[in-house]
Amino acid sequence: MRVAENLNLALHAAFEADPALHLLGEDIADPYGGAFKITKGLSSRFPDRVLATPLSEGGIAGVAAGLALAGSPAIVEIMFGDFAALAFDQIVNFAGKSVSMYGRRLPLPLVVRCPSGAGRGYGPTHSQSLQKHFVGVPGLSLYEISPFHDNRVLLPDILARAEPALLFEDKVLYTRQMFGDGIVDGVFSYDLMDCGTARVFLDDPGAFDCVVIVPGGMAHRAVAAARTLMLEDETSCLVLVPARLYPFDVEPLLPMLARASAICVAEDGTAGGTWGGEVAHQIHRRLWGELRRPVTLVHAADTVIPTAVHLEEQVLVKDSTIVQAVRESLSD
């Protein structure tokens, strides 16, 4: 099935499982079912718990966080992830802090869904990947959907943690197929590690030259880069795709990372204070004496995202960008 369908089924299953769950967002009610149709059918089945809201991201996030703090799990759909900036105060200063600022840890099951990323020609204010702006906030977790992680498993896991979380959803993924049965294509296979990270490999997950770590939205580009490096350079890449971006648990990955000749972390956002920088910091701190070379970081260009497709392509991270970064790292 497609990623969008998988996510929609996950939402339906979550509402069936918990009669206290609420969903808030703009234009999420049928027949529209949200800007990307992820919420279709929910308001028809659960009309009292799926609430179409006014255009106020701060208000939506604040009400949902209040519901969660009062005992009713809540999911928010931010129509475009860029607009999470308008809810920054409620997410960071209310939801994130409410978990622990009352003298004891309180459950606050809140998921803020953020359709993110470019590649559709939506322009500077509807195409960003703002993950880095939420990294390091105490009490706040970050996740990203991928074609490897079944959202019918991921979403209940996030809600069960009973802590505020942002779920980033690369918009280009919505129309892509979910991977299944451990097969990516005729060349690559994958498995899910116990820690929840998807591991994409050629023949043997223990045989590789370099490791490429990416969030879910970059999975296809990372696999395409691995294919190019294999065919043109005979360089074998292991691609790692975690579902939980922050806090990032590097511990289960250390044995693999220590064996790599090169490590590359790629992401869609611009450089500076990034998730990739946090991952590299953890790797350097734990493996500095064993690493053959520093971790390479790959980001989008330091500019706004143009609307014109040919200009947008020049700004974004492509599979060729990852290929070049790995080649340069291995040549050092």
C-alpha cells in the first residue's frame, strides 16, 4: 500500500483502540479529509472526536496539549509543517515543559503531525524541513515516517510513551509504496533492528564499506545513492533509517559504525544546529578513537526553497549529493 494509505489506516486503528483520542486540524473533516487526504473517513466515523479548527496553529496545539494533559490523548495535523513555527510556543513552552515542570512527571500523549519537505514546487513557506528547530527540547520527541516503518505500529508506540512528540511526514512519501517482506527492490534488502532502525543492505548487513544515516524522507535517495556507489565505484553502503530522530539512541548502532570506512549523515534541512550534527556528535563522542575519518554531514543549500522546479532541484539534497559526499569522504 502507499504510505498515505498506511498512515490513514494507522489513524483509524488508533481511534478504534482509544475512545478518548481526539484529532484537531484545519480542513481535516470529510469530504475534504485534509490537504493530503490523510484524515479521510475519520470525521465520518468519529464525528465527536475529529474536530476541524479555525486557522490558528498556536490555538490548535494549545488546545490539543491541554486535552492531553487532562487525560485525553490528542493528535494535531499541521497542514504544512512550516506552520509549526506558529505553534512553537505551545509545543516548546507548554507541551514540552508540562511533562516535568509540576514536580513530578505527568503523562501528556500528544502527537503533532507535520507534513514536511520539498519536491512539489510549493515554494519557500510550504516546503521546509524544520526538524532542527525542535532538536534538544527537553520533554519533546521527534519522529519521521518512512517506507520501512509501519505506521500502525509506530503511531501506537508514540502515543504509549505519553509524551509530546512531533511526527514529520515527508510529503513526497505519501504517494510512494511501503516496503514489505524485507525487500526494497531487486538489489537491496532491509530489516528492522530491535531498536527500530531500518537497515538497508546489499547481500549481508555485516558487509559494507560505508554507512549512510538518513531520516525517512530521504530513504529513497539514500538507497539510490547506495546503488550508484555500488555500480560505479564498487563501494558497498549500509543505509540506516531510524524512526525516532530525537532523542537518538546511537548505542545499538555503534558496532556497525565502528567498522565503517566512512559515515555520512544526510538530511533535508539547512546546515547549522541540525539533527545530523547531533548524530555526528554522539558518534564522535563514543567512537572517536576508532573512526577512520570524521562523520560527513549533508544538508540542503543555505537559501530559501524556490518554487520553480529547476531552481528547487538545485537547492535540495539529491542522491547525487550523497554520492559525492561519500566519494569525497572515502578519498580523504
